[in-house]
Amino acid sequence: MRAARTPAGRLSRLGPPGRDWHHARRVAVGLAVPGLALIVAGRPDLMICAVFGSFTGMYGRAESRGLRLRHQLQAGGVLVAGVGLGVLLAAVHAAPWVLVLTEVCFAFAGALVTNRLGLVPQGPFFGVFALGAMASVPPDRVAPWVAVLICLASVLFAVLVGYAGGTRVGVVGAQPPADDDGVARPVVVLPGDSASLVRDDGRPILHAVVNAGRYALAISVAGAVGVLLGLDHANWAMAAAIVPLAAADPGSRLHPGLRSVVHRSLHRVLGTLVGLAVTALLLVPRLEPLWLALIVVALLFPTELFMGYHYGLALAFFTPLILVMTELAKPAEPFALLRDRGIDNLLGVAIGVAVAVFVRGPRSAAAAAD
């Protein structure tokens, strides 16, 4: 029984539970329609805008229809804000240091907002990622208002699909939902505000501020190193730096839960390496943009199907999805793109783990009593 709770044990079973298939279908449909619309319109290069909007569907995996509607609208607002800031920075040809500062501020505020709203997936990752990715898109590729409009339309469609997709939630007494690293952690709902999910650590506000500070510090260090080294995709390093922090648990004995942080980081590194190999098979043949756009649409389904089941396996699909949509928006030499993704990912993850090690929050009353 214990082996079945480990990552290897989970992989040895037949696959994700039925509710994950249902959820993954919702997310996939949320991208398929706007994505195909862009292909028909002859603009597969703008798939990146629709992809970030469709990430709205990832929220509310196991929530009731009403709560999912609210959380997806809130998450969609974060994503649209990230896309809007990104295209604005691209339009004014903002300096790299301006991008770093903007991402730091956005991550800090985003962490506080997403924690307060109780959004799951936790943390500001997708909003920060959208900001950095859109800031790297050439300004002559798309007008800012067009990019925001495409993202907003995709958000609204994903919300519509989520609301029409029915309700499949867990039963009372079931195991608490697991974070992306597969570790189930208890949450508590504050009276009068069912959307406010916080750790059961007795000091949620202070922990939220410390957690937001971790995100800001990790991004600032990763961004500074990326700019100083002249990395072409420093935004990838900044996004990767906050991935391990989503597994941080300020209330654990090791606060912030270094075992979970390291576990998630290993998933990130190994899953990305597999994803890079898959990406090479897709980009090296130099397929037409039409086929690349269809591949992006197809990759979202397995990405979300495995995201809550095995994070590393999900990244084997998520990595090529990201790189292919980046190639559509900003064509580059394939091997250079793969190299940059690998280096930036390793750099960012290392910084994220270091921040988790050295920036520690207050211990909970329960942990202090142990």
C-alpha cells in the first residue's frame, strides 16, 4: 500500500483517475476552439496568446461548478494581466532590467492574490510565465490590444467550457487534494469565505507574505543572473525559479518543507529533459506552422491529464508545448532554443531551491509543539 503512494507506485497503476480525464478534456477543448480559429484565420503564430488564456481551464480541477466558475474568472484575470503587461513591455522595447523588476512585483502581488483567493494550482506561476513569454514576442508580431483580446476570448471560452462541464468533486472524508509534487496537504476554509484556502499553520497572513517574498527573491536573483549572463530567454529562468517554491510548506518541521521542494525540483529537471528530446523530434524536421499549431493544441490534453498525477511526466508534454508555441511566435534555430531551455531551467530550479533553503517562514504552533 505504501508503494502505491510514491511517484513510482502511481506510475505503476493504469493511469490517472477518471476525474482527471474529464478535467483534461475540458482544458483541451478550451484551447482547441480558439486555437483552430487562429489557424483558420491564418495566424498560427499567435497561438501563444490563446494558450495562456486556455490555462484558465486548469483551475478548479475538483471544485463545484459555482466555485470553479469564480476561481476560473479570477485566474483568468491574473493571466490577462500577465499577457497585457508582457505585450506592453514588448511594445515599448523595455530594457531587460525593467522586465525583471516588473516580474518581481507581479510575482509578489500575484502570490498574495492567488493565496487570498485560494486558487489551485497554487502560486503565481502561470501569470508570471505569461508576462515573461509575451514580453519576448517581437512587437511587430501582434498589436498589444489584439494579443490581450485573443487571450481574453480564450479565457472566457475556457470559463464557459468549465461551467458547462459539470461537477465532479471528491466526497467528504476523501484524501485531501495533492499538490503538483504528489504530496497531499491539508487545507482549511475560512468561515464566510470559501475561496480563501490557507495552510493549517495558525499564521496564514504572515506565511503568505513570507511565501510571496520567496517568489519575488527567486525571480529577482534568476533575472539578475540571466541578464548579467546575457541569456536570450532569461524569462524562462525566472519562471523556473518559482516552480520549486509552489511545493514549499511553511508549516512543516523543515519549514519550508525542503523534501517536497527537492522532490518537485527533480521532477522539473528530469521531466524537462525528456520534454526537450520530444521537442527536438518536433522542431528539427522544420514542419509548417500549421502543423506546429495543431501539435500545440494536441499537447495540452496529456499535459493536464498527468499534471495532478505525476508532475515530471506532465512536463514531458508541457515542455514541447511551450517551445513549439515559442517557435511559432519567435522563430529560432531549434538547437539553440533547446539549449537555452535546458540551461535556463537548471539555473532557475537551482535558485528556487536555494531560496527555499535560506528563506524560512515562522514555524506553526503545531510544528513548534512537536
